[in-house]
Amino acid sequence: MAENIHYIRRNSDYFPLRFEGLSDVPKGLYCIGSLPDDNIPSVAIVGARSCSSYGRKTAFTLGKFLAENGVQVVSGMAMGIDSSAQEGALAAGGKTFAVLGCGVDICYPRTSYAVYDALAVRGGIIAEVEPGTKPLAFNFPRRNRIISALSDIVVVVEAREKSGSLITVDCALEQGRTVYAVPGRVGDRLSDGCNYLIAQGAGILWSFEAVMEELEGMAALKKVRARRRAAHSTQMTGSSPQVGEQSPREASVPPIKFHQMTLTFDSNEAEKAVQDNVMLSPAAKKLYACLDSDPRGADELCQKTGLPVAQVMSAAVELLMEGCIHEVGKNLFVRG
């Protein structure tokens, strides 16, 4: 299989856009098959190697559900949760990608040969280390940052209190990725890690549809950010792109921070200005009425407005564009 190995350097146009703006970016990636498409949503599913039958079934079903909905599944092909999630994605005919802690020409663990062979055709096998590198313990924590970087969302299905999956979560949080955890029974050692993450503010995976709604909200933000970047670029250059011109990176752009805009009138005047703004949708006006100087998260705003998360995020984008609110943290909003 060595003849099928590709090396994608960091300065290549084929290097993943999701790495832009991150620290500790690999100098390059070895790959059999392909890398995840930057323009398609991607979710990492990770968890315990010695998992329960419930965890295995949940990972398989989640991987299958995401693949059926056109989402790429990323994991580490480890025994247990990782391989079960990738088996689910493959069962649905979807694309899934494994980031290894050894060379891409080595199947590790050996029990995952069926998944390994399928990935070469239905996704990709990826590694930072050179082909032939043995599965040494110190390589696995480092590969976890690549798993999270290639994903928009990281889902932990089962994890012990000191699980290696929590390293992936730490990387995800540093990279600004959203983290979900599957809740488990109190006192169940395999659920201690997930329950701890939820206590620390991770999203609760109460339904598979919740992940899709989160991805829809992200897509709305990406579209607006792309428009803002294009408009800013046009203002800076004084010219518009020619018809038919397209950069290889045009369809996906790295997130940008919205800067705080201070309004010079008081709260009542701000409320009236927003409600009178004909450019804003009813959903945006409804959302604004639920905001004040205390940061409100997407979940809380869904409850207050009665709107689905995708519509809440779309409304937030409108208000951000108008300078009526600003984002003080990931999906945390206050009035401007």
C-alpha cells in the first residue's frame, strides 16, 4: 500500500483549511485515500477503548446517523468507541477518516483491519509521523490535536475520569471547537469523564439531531463571515473579483472575531431602534428582546425565544452584522 501514500505539505493548497489560525500545526500530513473536505461538516467521535455495549452501540448509531446526513466522521480507529463510530459511518456509505499514532502503512490495532481497508477507499488514513513509524505511546496524545482540528464538533461517547479522550477535548477547546458528551449513570466509571465534561460546560448529547442543529448554526455563521470577508477585501482593494474567478480556498474561510461596537443611546432607545429596523427579521428582533448585558448562550436563548438553535444562530448573525449585539465568547451574546 506504500505506493498509495501521499504527503501533503503545510504550504500546499490541499492542506486542510481547518488548521488555519491554530498553534502547533503539523508540517505536513501523510495520507492514504483523502483528507476531509473543508466544505463538508465534520464531527469527531471519540471515547473509551474498553467501552460498554451501550457505548459501542451509541457510537455506531451516531456515526451512521451523521454519515446518512452527509457529515464526515473523524476518529482514531482505536478499539471500542472510535472503531464503532467509523464502522457506523461506513455502514451508511459515508466518509470517515482515521488519524493514527503510527505510520499510515501500519494497521493499529490489528483487529481493525476491516475498517482500515475500507478507509483507504471510503475516506482516509492520516498520520503526522512518517510511514513505518511504530505505534509508540507518546505519538497518540499528539495525534489527538489533529483529530479535533479536522472536526467542527467533538463528541465524547464514553470516557473514564483520566481517559485519553479528554486530551482530545483539551485540544478541541484550545482550537475553539464545540464539545458534546453523552451523559451516563452516576457512579459508572465509564461515564465519569463524560459527566465531568458536562459539569464543566460541555454540550449534552441528548439527541443526535442536536449535533445537526449545531452544525446548521455554524454553517450560517460561516456564510456571513465569508460575506463580511469578501466585502472587506473589496473595500481594501477598491475592486471586485472578476466573474468566474475562484480561489481554491474561497468556499471556506477561517472564523473571525466580531468586534464590540458601543451604542451611544440608552437601553430603551436601543430596543426601539432594533424593533424599528426593517432590515431585521422577526426572529432577530425576538432574540434581541431576550438579551441584556449578561452573556446568554445558544441553549438559553432557544428556551427563551422558543426558536430552534439554527434559527437562533441565524438571528444572532443578523444582529452581529448590524452591530446590535456582540459575541463575548463562543456562542455567548450580549447587547452592544
